Amino acid sequence: MDVRDTLIDAVRSALADLGVEPVPDVVQLERPANPEHGDWSTNVALASAKAAGRNPRELGTALSDHLSTAPPPHVIGVDVAGPGFVNFRLADSWLHEVLVDVVDAGTDGWGRLDSGVGTSVIVEFVSANPTGPLHAGHGRGACYGDSVARLYERCGYDVVREFYVNDRGVQMQNFAASLAARAAGTEVGEDGYHGRYIVDWAAEMPGDADPLEWGYARALAAHRSVLESLSIHFDSWFSERSMIASGAVDATLADLRAAGAVYEEDGAVWLRSSDHGDDKDRVLVKGDGQPTYLMPDVAYHRDKFGRADRLVNVFGADHHGYVARMHAAMALLGHDRSDLEIVITQLVNLQRDGREVRLSKRTGEMVELAEVVDEVGADAARFTYLLLSVDSPQTFDMDLVASQVNENPVFYVQYAHARIHSVVLMAAAEGIERGSLADTDLSVLVHPRELEILRYLHELPDVVARACRERAPHQVTAWVRDLASAFHGFYHDCRVFGDGMHPSTTQARLWLLEGVRIGLAVAMDLLGVGAPTEMWRDGVDDRADGEA
């Protein structure tokens, strides 16, 4: 049982003994901002005082005294502070139990939750038009969307990763015309696509190919290739064409009419979106009978709600105006606003040599995502895209991200994992193998560096739960950087084996390394980043790095 559950049970039992009615179902426990105030603190005396007809400080004191007479396991001190906060001081033994829990759960189980069991979610992300290669800006939404999906899976949700393919419309026609023009050696029209890739793709296109269908397949292949290089794999590539052909648009419009959600004016069909937070009503069908771009989008979301309980859409910064109208449309179709989350990712500023990069070194045009991956590597790209909350602009330093130095965040984290493997190998070379955890005396883990690591490991399930709930994988990135820092500090200050080391300390520290390895591996998997066992720094193989 988690120590917090033990403390909560003890607090509720003490409140009952003190005659407090009703005993609260929820008891909040938090880590005090000041470590001198103890390991855990509860405001339950303040929250329960009014119902109990007692002064909060007096109730807190009574609660503290009662718990001190028969302390829960691991508790070595209880006191009251301020207006009635009850603070607990714990023996290090609670952290030793955390290590046992981490090791027993392993990489598959630690930080795995069941909050989403029985709930399905579709995470739609990237969804770029199949009219050209993905650019560097797409990488942020791609890595974010996949990491959000990984978090949902870790929390027990049934997840589908979906790419919505806009494979019809004016842009596709312009794209096909551009390919055809370049293949024929003529100029591309003003509304066409003028990138270098059009020239290259046109040269690849067979003479008898349909430019629309061939170009569509070529663009999708480019998208798949670069996304798969980032270990991003979609369960569904949903075709707009197929939805149109299925009659979903007409069915959606019929549903909206039945719900009184549309009206006709000037020959057009309007959505009553202003009734649900949009700044104005939106046209769904124009006066000439042709649907606007919004109509198929509404139909698509209706289709998604037929397949999942919750939806998450990840879009670029140019989609801000989209949010209110889509929420309105889904509300008019009877769906709860909270079941559709639309995340807008902000812009990425690429830098090289301290200067903003707007153009590709290869083509002199937009920087393709494939170029970023080729230059810095997939792991470094993913980790960097996930460093910050996506609602804030990001600077992506290509030189730093490609470097093998501690200042590079992804290197710093991966290096911690490789170091652990290195220490274990060096120990084995000395004839030292990790024994049974059950026979290991973990009470020797008392160094501040060791206890710091254990506190971070205990936090991981909470971090996963919060990051999933808030769709915020950057919280995992922050946590794993903190854990890596704690480990590197331990590596510097604490030997694992060698002359003068007691075997019990060596065994305990080997198991501590295993706990760190598990935590690092879980977090890096949530970020889609590899966990290497060998790395080089400044041209030196980590297997020969430092002392153990």
C-alpha cells in the first residue's frame, strides 16, 4: 500500500475517534513546500472544522495528538502548523518500500494506471494535407500527439491514433496541376505549389500516371516515412473521400436539421454556432449547394464520436478560429464539450549557429521534418519537441540538440540510462552480481542522494496521472530530467562497489540503480525516446567512464 493511503486511512480513523461527523471521503495530502515542515501535510482539520463545529487549529492539535499516540507505519512525528495543517514526518523506511514497489512492478507496471479502463479515445494529430512533405513545425504536433496517446495507454485507455487525410478539394487539384505542369516542363500556375519537391516528384512520376492519384500516394508515402522514423505509427489513416462517399455528410446535415441546429438564409445553410460560444454562425452549405470546408469536418467528428468516447485533436497555431465552431457543432449534435479536446500547438523557431533558420540547407526552401531528423536524430528531435508545453512558442537549437554534451537535455537523460548499464557491467567484471531483493538490506540507503532518487521514483505515478489528465507530456520530460540529475549527483557522490565498500551497501545500491533504470525507461517510453545501454561522450565510450 502506498504510504499516502496508509496516512489517509489513519487520519479518517482518527477523525472518527474524535467524533467528527461526517468523516470526509477525501483527505488531501501534499508535500510541504518547506521540507522542514515534514514529508506530508494535510489540511483536513481546516476542511472539516466547520462541519465539526470546532476551531481548525484546535481540531488539528487534537488530530495530531491522537495520531502521535499510535503512529501509523513509518511515521516518527506528527505536529500541527499554522491555522491547522497537520504535518507528518516519516522514517526513511517508507522510501525503501517505494524501491521494492518499483522493482516489483518493473518497466511494464510502474506508473501504469487504470483510470481510463473502459474508455476509448481517438487522438487525431498531424493531419497535414497530402500536397507536400511535412515541415519542421509539424514535428512538434506529431511528437506531442504520439506522446499524449502513450500517456492515455499508460492510464488504461483504449487508444486509436488517427491521421485525417484531406484527399479532396481545391488544394488537391492545385497540387495535381502543379505536378502535371512540372512534368510537362511548363510553369506552375499562380495558385499552384512551387517548392523544389514538386520538381523532384514530377521527375519521379511515370508519364502515364494520374497526377492527382500518384501525387496523393507520393505525399502520403513521404508523411509515413518521416513519421515512422520518429517511431510514430498511426492506427488509422482516415480518408475524407471515403467519408464523403459513405453519405456521412448528408447524414450529419440531417441530424443537425432534426436537432434544430441549422437554418437557411440567402439560399445557404447556417450552423447556429453562436448559440454555443462561437463569435458568429457558420455557413455549412453555400448558396450553390456546395458544402464549405466546415461541413465535412463536422461529419468527420460525428463519425469519430461513433467510434470513441473521447476525442483529442492536435492542430497547429493557424487553427485557433477552428476551436469554438467545432465545439459548437458537437454540442449541437448532443456531445459534451469536455469530450472533445482541441490542442493548439504554438510555433517552433529553429536556430543554427545562434541564428533563426527559415530555409533548408539542402533546398533553400522550407525546412522539412526529415531534414531535422537527419541532422539531430529521432530521439533528440522527439525529446526537444516535448521539452515545453505546446501552448508556448519554442526555440529549437539544432546545434545543441545534435551535440553529445551534458547541456543537451536528451543526451543528459539517455546518458544516465547508459551509465547504469555501464556500472552493472563493471560490477559483473569484478564478480559482483545483484542478489535477491528480498535478501537485500535497503535500510543502508540513507545518503541524501539516495533518498532524493527514491522520492522522485515515488512521484512517477502521480506525474503520469497528471500529465495524462492535462495532456501535458512536458511534465514527464521535466520529471525524467530531474531523475537523471539526481542519478548523476548520486554517481558523483556515492560509490557502488570497490575497496572498502560493505557488500550490503553495494547490493542496496545495485538495486537502487535498477529502480532508476526502471523510472528512466518508463518515462522515455512515454516520450517515445530510446533508452540506450551504451553511449559516447566527447569521443569516449561510456563503458570506461568514471569510477563505480
